[in-house]
Amino acid sequence: MINIWSRVLMTLFALAVISCAVRDRRPVSHPPDKSIVPPDRAVFFTEEASEDPAGNEGSAGKVSDYSRGHRKDNLLSDDESAIKAVNLQEGLEAVARIKDQQQLYKVATCAGLRLVRKEAIYRLQDQDLLYRIAKEEDWYLRWAAVEVMKDQKMLAEVAFHDPDPLVRENAVRSLQDTEALSRILEEEKVVAVRTAAVRNIHKQDLLVKVSLNDPDARLRMQTLNMISDHRLLLDVARNTEEDQLRTAALSKITDRAIIDELARDIREPVLRLSAIRLSDSQETLASLASDASQPVEVRTAAVEGLTGADLLEKLVRGDDRPAVRVAAAGKIEDKALLADLAEKDPSPEVRLAATAHLEDQSVLYSIATGDKDALVRAKASGRLKDQDALTRVALDDPDEKVREESVARIHDHDLLLKIIEKDRSGRVRARAVGGLDINDADLFSRLALDDPSPQVRWRAVARLTDQELIYRIMRNDPSSSVRKAALLRLTDQELLGAYLESGSDWRLRAQIVPMIRDAEVLARTAEKEPDDDVRQKAWRHLYAKDKLNHIKSAELREMIRKFNEEAPPEPDPRETRLKNGLSHPLLAERFGRIEVRVVRETTDRRYVLDETAGGYPPPRGRVVTEKWSARVTTEHSGILSDKVFRGHRGRKGESFHPGLPVLEGNFIKFNSADIDYVDICKDVLKEMDKEDLEIMAANGSKDLRTAATELLNP
């Protein structure tokens, strides 16, 4: 009996030991191992973060049975655990234990969590399996696969044929085959992909080809910076038509002999001048500066690099060309010589250049009161410090420019008030108003309302704080510049809204739109504003601020959405508007045939997000910013206007909503340029006389009428 009980006890003890052993083999919960994900592909998570089966990041506080040390089915293999994981950490730990390539491929193509799939891809080494993923899977996984691929033929295949530019770009980053890279540079349309290709190219002659021929200016310059061979840099400098690229190429050449050779002998003017400015050979520069047979541009460029005082004095005293003496005067340090030049040189340009470097107050006063040329006197006045001397010039000089320069340096308030009251020039009185350091609301109000000069009223308005008065001036002043100055001082939202709904100046209304905070006011403008430009600006503002819900009409909301999300069609209606606006017969009579050249360019910022609330696949976004350049020229008068307008650039933390258009797997935001047609028209009209401007103000296009009116009432 004792033996039987002994056997029973021993059996129970053995079972207890076995039970403990089994329990010890259960999975143990470990803190998250951040090393599982390499730093350059880091996914940030906490112990208690989880993902749902759709790939969305879960809420903190949800801890799986696994993470507590309990697995629901301890018979699952590591690949099955990774595929079925609902917790990110669980899935990553399972992947970390897998060595078999087929199992990793299975996880990469079947796991419920995309970051688990991505991590499995990063652990794959089998090139055939990676290539299969790169050909068949979602763009996001293709993008990850090419990042770890090494087979050059496979990478080239992806780089040439993948439909997604981000995948192609990633493939190109690992591509080393020069022939394939060269083909990509010739055939690829996306700049970012070509840029990735250039970074892997080491053949200097190929880099030269890109610098000269690539359609993207930034890539051409970037490629140039990779060229080190001086002769090849010289090829770029000789063969490019871009001054910026030419200068950059020359600046990289450190062989002084090449630079001096170009400075002496090359016929191409821009290239030669660039070389002269880079040359540090005093012998070469002295030879060019002293050679009267050389073009004056060459000689003056050479003078600017000279350091020898004797030669500079010789040139400034004896050279026949005033431009050469001007250049030399700018290099002279001898104060007595400068004073002699400023008082005695027959050329006003030379006297002006010398005066600009004088400090002697007695000499400056003599020039300010005695020189025959008003510009020279003005320059001397602008360098005077003595208040008595400045007062005499400000009160007595017959030229308003000279008096203006003097007034700008006067600090006596009583004298400034006297000048405001007595001086006949609006420019001078305006400068005096700007110099007042007092808070006299009555004075500034009187000047803003009653002074005949728009310049004085503009300066006075800038000192006002009374919102009702500012609003009255903005509504009633005949000068557009004064009305604009008043707008800059107006902060009262009710008054801004009142002008937006009833003001007469459409340009002011357009400027007010982005200042309005009340969405309902903007909504009324979007629906009822009679001017197309103002109304469409309200559309853009409502859309940008996500305030379309204040528009009652569903049809109008849809119209506004399309207006903001679609790029301008071809032909560009804005170009048509500008050309039609400048087709007035009076302009043709005045200037001959007017040509308008518009260049539209876009730049974009791209966004790739690993984690989003929207689930799988993660959205990507591009903010496309438009650059709109307009040049107006004539056969005889040259360039009348040359303006550049840009849309808003993409910003850090840019958000994209599902309603945006999709292109190549990207949500697209198109930020169009805001064109100031009136500003262009003012450039064209600024040299016309009052009679012609009055004709334009009466019967030109809207933009011409507004421009002419503003020029008539500056």
C-alpha cells in the first residue's frame, strides 16, 4: 500500500514539473524593440499602440493577448502570426524571427498590416521575389521593394516601365548602369526621376550634356555643380545661352590661365565680361583698362578689378571716356583727389561718382550749393550732416529732388512743419511729413483730407488710426495710391465688409477679400459680386479656408470646387485676356505691333505618408505651384513690361482631402498664380501723355481703364 501511494505521489510530482516546463515555454511579452525597423524607415509606436486589420493605427490602451504573454493559438507559425497580426508590434516581432525567403514573401504579399508587409520586404534578399513584388503589388510595396533590390537589370526594368514616378525614382536611386541612366535622362518626363539619375552619373561628358540640354533649369544648374573638369566647364560656358549657367561654369574654373585667355581674346561679350570679372591678373586687367581700342564695357569691367593706385589715378585724370573715369573714381581712396574730381571734372557722371565717396562736410556743402547739375547737388545734400547747411539747401534750392534729399536728413520739427506749409513740391512736403516724429491726429487728418498732393495725403494716411476717417478716405479719395494706403490702415472687419459689398474700386475689393474673416460675408461676395476677378478671389479664399458650407447653392459650391481644383485650360484664358486688353488701336498707333509672351511653369512638392487615418493604401499628395511670366514687347520700344506672378507654395503639414482630383495616385492641389493685369497695363501706359491716358480711362478694356485712371490720379 505504501509503495502504491509512493508511486502516485511521484507521478503527481512529475506532472507538476512537466506543467511548469510547458508554462515556461509560453511566449513572453517584451518591450518594443525599436531596432526591428531601421532608423531611416522608422515607424514610431508605443507599447500599447495597435493597428486594426485594415492597416489603420489603433488607439493607445488596446493591448493584444499576445503582448500580455498569451497567444490564442500557440500552434501558429511565425509567418502565419505575422499575416494574421492585429497588433503592429506583434507583427514586426514575428517578421523578425522569419529567416525563410518564401515565408517572408508570403508575409510581404498577404499580411493585413501594411507596415508588417513593408518590413518583410526589407528583410527579403531573393532578387526574383523582390522583382515579383516590384511588378505586381501596390505602388507602396513596389516602392519598398525597389529600395532593397540590387539586380541592375531588374532595377532598370522598373525604372523604365513602372507607371508610378515615385517607384521609378526609388529604382533609379539604386541604379548604377550608366547606359540605362543615360537613357532615363533622355526619355523620362518627371524631373525628380531625372534628378535621381543624375546623382548616380560619374561620366563628366554626360553631365555636360545634361547641363546644356535638360529642360529643367534647376537640374541643369545642379548637374553643372557635379562637373570638375575645367575644359568641360569651359564647353558649358561657351555653348549655353543662359547667363546664370555661364557665370556659374566660369566661377568653377580655377585655372587662371583659362580665365585670362577668355578675358583677352574671346569675342562673345557676355562670356568675356564674366571672365574679366573673375580674373585676378592685374597685368591682364591693366592692359584691357588702358587699351582705348577696347569696347567701353570691357574697359570699365577691367577697371573694377584694378588695385593699383597709380594706374587708377592716371585713368581718372586723363581718360577720354567718362564711363572709364566713373569706374576708376569708384576705386579711388585718396580723399583730396576725390574732392578735386567732384568739384572740377567736366562730366556730371564723374562728379556724381566722386561725390558719393566724399565725407568732407565743407566740400559737400560747396557742391550742394554750387554744382550746375541737380543730381550731383542732390547726392551731396544726401551726405550732409550739418543741420544749418541742410536747412539752407532745403529752403533755397530750385530743384525739388535736391530739396527732398535735404529734407530727408532734417530733424527739426518746426522746420519740417514750415516746409509742409510752404514748399510748392508735393514730393518735398511728403518727405517732410514722413520725417515728423509726433502724434498730432489733427494735423495728419487735415493733411490726409485736404492736401492737394496725393503723395502728402498718402504719407498722412499712414499715420492715422481713426477707422471711420480711414474708411471715408478709402471710399472718396481720387488717388488710387491713397485709397490703397488707407486700406493698409483699415482693420475694422465691419468696415472692410461694408466696402467689399458696396465700394466702387474693384481692385480694393479684391485686396479686401483675403482680409475678411466672416465666412458669410465671403459667401455673399462669392454669389453676388459683379466683378469676375473679385468674385473668383472669394471663391479661392472660401475654398482654401474650407468654408464652402456657407454657400447655399449646391451648384455654386460644385462650380467653386472645380474652379479651384482644375488647372487653366489651353489656350490660357488669362493670356487671352492680357492680349485682348492690350489690343487698343491707340496703343498700336503709339508703339506699333505689341507682342505678349507668356510662359507658364509649375513646381511641385510631393508628400508620402506612412500612416494616415484613411487606411490602406496611404494617400500621397502633390501641391503644384504655378509660375506665370508675362513679357510685353514692341518692335521699336523694346520691353514695356516684364512681370512674374507665383501661386502659393506647398507648406509643411499640408493636408489633402478625398474630394481633390487624383493624378498618378496623387491627390493634386493646384495653386494658380494671381495675375495683376492692371500692373502690367500701367507699365505699358506709364510713358503716355495725359491726353492719351484720358482716352484710355474712358474707353479701354477694364484693365486699361483702371491702369490709366490710376496713372492720372497716382
